[in-house]
Amino acid sequence: MSGTPEGGPAHGTWEPEPAARWEDAFLTGNGHHGALVFGDPNADRVVVTHHTLVRPDGDDEHRRPPRLAPGLPALQDRLTAGDTTAAEEFTDGRPLQWVRPFHPAFQLRLDRPSGEARAPYRRSVDFTTGETTATRGTWTSRVFVSRADDVIVQRVTAPHLTLDLSLDPRLAGAPTGLAVGHGAVLTPEGALLSLRARYPGSDLAYTGVTLLAVTGGTTRLVPPGVRVEGATEALLLTRVRRHTGEADVIAEGRALRDLTEGTSYDGLLDRHLALHRTAYDRVTLDLAADPAERALPGSALLTRPGGAALLERLFAAGRYHLLSSSGLLPPRLTGLWTGDWNTAWSGAFTTNANLNLQTASATAAALPEVTEAHAALVHRQLPHWRDNARAIFGARGVVAPSHTDGESGHTYHFSREYPLHLWTAGADWLLKPLVDHDETRGAHDPRTTAALAEVALFYEDFLTRTDQAGRVVVVPSYSPENRPANAGWGSVNAAMDLSAARHALLTAADRHPEHADRWRALADRLPPHRTNADGALAEWAWPGLEDTYDHRHLSHLYGVWPLDEINPYDTPGLAAAAHRALELRGAENDSAHGHLHHALVAARLRDAERVAHALARVLDGDYFHTSLMSAHYPHRDVYNADAAHALPAVLVEMLVQSTPGRLVLLPALPASCPRGGLTGVRTRFGAELDLTWTPDGEARAVLRPGRTLRVELRTPSGAEPLDLVAGEDRVVTVTRAGAAAR
């Protein structure tokens, strides 16, 4: 298989048939442009996407946060006095309005006369290069999206190649009022094709441009595209951009032509590989799978959910898709891809769970490119977060939205059942990956430091109410996306809000010594978590609020994962209560993100059986398309990247966990993974780590520290100090009797 080292795990996947559905098309992308490649020799389709393509609706007035601050004190009075449904009236009366939906641009259609029907066929995607390849007989098509040149590149070769090329906007769900214009001009090299689509009722439009360079044969106009006859190679370079006014197609064509001068497809690929392969190759998981299973196509592997080869390939595919969808922005609910204008949940960024779950592996699995894309989204939207804090809470600082289309960071998507405007933990939740990234590299990003101060300022203004014990009260409070069994959706002292406020204040204090005493004092006044009558960590710490257990979200266990507030080592009592809460949690509607969130929390609590069970629910539930992109629900219902992108994080967390002062080895290794190796992992104390383990209970870790320090080493046998010296490799051997470092 392409991208598969001899004897090692597969770094790619393949199929013996072209894709019949866009959900099964192989994926490639550079974090700006995306492409879904069908690989049909006679009627090929490449669906083009771009992170900026969100459909406008002209209703900007309702895309402002509700001005509710004047009514906040009355709401706080009512909630703390026991009015359990008071928050249901805390809106400005507008109807539910989804964020602007993400959509595809168009598809490149390459039609050619039928031929070589009996010749062997194969399509593949190489994760190490980002290149998709389809072959039948003498026909070959190769596609990648360049990280170096921000262009979709396709090369088609065959003797006496004849094909019709056009840019086709006719995709599922495309609005009837979409005004589309085509252009095609011949050039000395081949042709320049363009498509301009203007949204209904809007001045906004997007334009796609494809430069066709042909070797041999003839090219002639066949509106709305061109026909190539008798060529040996066709090279296509495609870009799309969203804009107002008229796009300069000729200038864009000139820019694309400049890319081809003095270079070739392979030259363009080499420039791309310097960025893509360098990132992808940093981390590898090897579970010692059966070589015969490793050689199977992805569709066949998916029918063997208990096999190590499937986990290896999904780990590799997850990192590949996560990298490929991250650049201008981090991954959406669909990553960077869709073939349908009617994308579920608008194809948005759902920030109260999905986005952070998708990017959960970025720090440990060595994809800073993903974290940088996440940071770009956060920092670009901070002005809107400030508007949210002022309008809804009358406070300084920032409040993050639960949904965003990537452009607006305003909170406006809410309803009685989902009062998302009451959620105040979002800024800490979204900044946490940036804090982890800083810890890994041993330096503070000044933008993150400044943003943390704004979160602390919000809590200074917001946390003004106190209970009878003098503790500050988080009111109103919301636990995404759940409600107490005996109260309304908005309530008091949700566990996630308590953990987020405490973490934000203490983290900001560490970076701002001039405010440290004040912010630490406020953090100390937050109430502790509550253990309910079932012995479980309560989702709401306010007395009298009863838990609702059957729910897909695990917001109340934020202190376990991704925070380090609750863990088996420092807070064993709370960890036991959190574990009991995990045991009682149902799966509700079997959302993939719920199962993998469950696995991440279980790994932190050292429950290998529960990790294995959660993974099995996803692997046995038919969540993966043959593209190895996932679905939101079982039986491949609703195209969604949550499972595909979050699964690598689960596999890392069950093997290696770290904080700035602790290393945990093999905390939750399932019995189904008796042997393996994980290389290139990054720790939050600045060391790279390679880990191998064997069925007899022995493991070996090689650490390459970037700074000198002492950390606590935790293994299944216990704890001991581990001294690290910058630039000196350190080997740790773990046996049933304990760990030994040398």
C-alpha cells in the first residue's frame, strides 16, 4: 500500500472500487482548500471546498448577542431563591437562528469515453503525502492539495487521453436562486475555466478558477467547459475564494500559471511534502497487527472491528484528516469537507464539546499546526467575545459562543431547550489547548496570556453573588447540553462552570503576577464539587438539583478531562466520585463524540475496561465510511468528523498522559492491545517520548527532554521521581515489579 513501510502499520488506505457517494470519496486538504475525490476513471468527480464558504442570509441584526445585562440581577435573584425555571425567560424573544451553514463550492467533472472496463482498478490515499491516486489500466489520476501553494493539484495521464472538463455547481441541496456564471478561454498551454456563484439575495459570491495545462493533443471549447483529445497528460490547478464584487479571473489564472513555470506536478508535490510529510511523520502508532489485515482495503478492515490493524489505520487516518482540515481554521463538524449544501448543524464549529474533542490529540500527537489553526479562530473572534460579555452579562472580559460559523464569534444561537447564551465556561475550555501547547514548548504565547487575563476579568465582574457560607455562586449556570432532572435548563453552579472559573483564574494568576493575589483569592471562594446521593460527582453543585444521567455530553467531568483538577493521584476521593458519575452516565442517542469523550475521561481515571468498551461502541457501531471519515450516529448516519478526529486522542491517552509535573505510563491499556509502540509523543513538560510494551507486562519509554526538571513518574506499579536533563535521553523500563530509570 502507498505510504506503508515494510512490516509496519498502514499509512494510507485503499479501495477496489470508485466512490459511489461523496461520503466515501477520499479526502485531501491543506486547512484552506479541501477536495473529495471519487476516483472514477470514466466519470471522475472532485468536489471542491474551502473553509470560508458559509452561506449568508442577510439577517445581520439577529447575529448580535442579546442585550440582556439589565435583567441579569433579577434573574440571579430568582435562581438563587429557588425559582428553577427562571432562566427560560432570559432571552430577547428572537426565534432560534442557526449559524450560517458551511457548503461545498462545485465539483470538477472529468468525463471520458468508457474503456478498459475489465482492467484492474485501485484507488488509494497516502496519508504521508496527502495524495489520492486512482488507476485502471493505463489511466491514472492523482490529486493533492498543496500546503505550500494553497492550490488543488490534479494530474490525469493516459495514452491518447480524451476527456471533457467542466466546473459543475450542481451539488445536493444547492439553492435554486444561486446565480451561476461560467467562463472558459483557451490558452497556449490548455485552458482557463472559471465559475462564479452569487448567493441568493446577497452581494456575496464565490469564484472558482481552474487552469488546465495539457501535454500533447488538442483542446477546444465545449461550453460550459473544454474537451481534450489525444493528450498524454492533463494538469489541473484549482482555487476558490469567497468575495464581494467581481473576482479577477485573469489575474488568478496568471497566478496559477506562474506556479507551473519551471516546475511539474512532482515539483509542486515536493514543495507540499516539505510541510505535510514533516508534520504527519512526527508520531506513529504500531499495535503489531497481522500483516495480512494491514494489507486489506479500508472497507474490509471495518468489518473486523476487533482487530489491531483497524485501530492502527484509524489512528493514522485521524491524524491525517485532522492535519488536512486545519490551517485557516481548525476542523468543522465535517472537518473541511462536504458534498451537500444542507450540512447537519450547519457544518459549524460546535465549541461546547465537538471542536475540543476533535483537536484533543494535537498537543500530545505533535500537530502544532492544528493548535495554531485553533488559536487563529480564538484570537480572531475575541472582539466578538467581548461583545458577548458586555451585552449578556454587563461584564468586562470575554465569553465564548457555543456555535460559530468561523466568521462571527457572537452568541446568538439559543433557545429555551438550549440556552447556550448562559454558558460561561467556553473561553476557558477553548483556551485550554493553547495553554497545553505553551506548556509543551516551554514558552508563553503573549496572545494566550492576554486572553487569559480577559477571562479572569470576566469572572471578577460576574462572580458577585454568594451563598450562605460566603462562597461565590455561578449564576446563571449551564451544563452543555443537559439539564437537572427537577429544574429548567439554566441553573446554578454547574460543575463545568466551577472547574472552568477556578482553572481560568489560577492560570491567569500564574501568568499575571500583578493580579495574582486577587485572582487566586477569588478562585479560593468558589464552592467545591458536590457528591450526590449515588456517590457520584454531581453535575450541579447547588443543593437540591438532581442529576440527569442519560446524556451524550460529559460536561460535569471537565475537571477530569481535559483539566487536571480531579485525578486519582492528588484527589482520590473526587476521582472516585467522578468514576461513579461515569459509570452512571448513559449514551443517550449514541452520538460518537459522547462515546469517545467517555473514553477520554475513563483513561484519565485509569479504567482500561471502560476505555475498551467505549471504543468498541464506536468500532462496532458502523460509524466509519470507507473514506475513514466518520458519522455522528451509528450506521453511518450524518457525516461528521468527531469520531475520526477524536479517536487518536483516546489511543494516546490510554498509553501516555502528562502534566507539567507528571508522566503517566500505560494508565489504561486495554487487554486487546497487548503489544505495540507509540513514537514521537510530546509531553507537557517539554520531552518527546517513544513507548513500547509487550504482553508480559514490560514497557520501555525513551524520553528526549528539552529542559531540565524533575517530574513524578506514575506507572501501574506506583510512583517515583524522575530527573530529566535537557539534551540527555532517559530510558524508563516498566515491569510488574515497578519502574527503573537509567
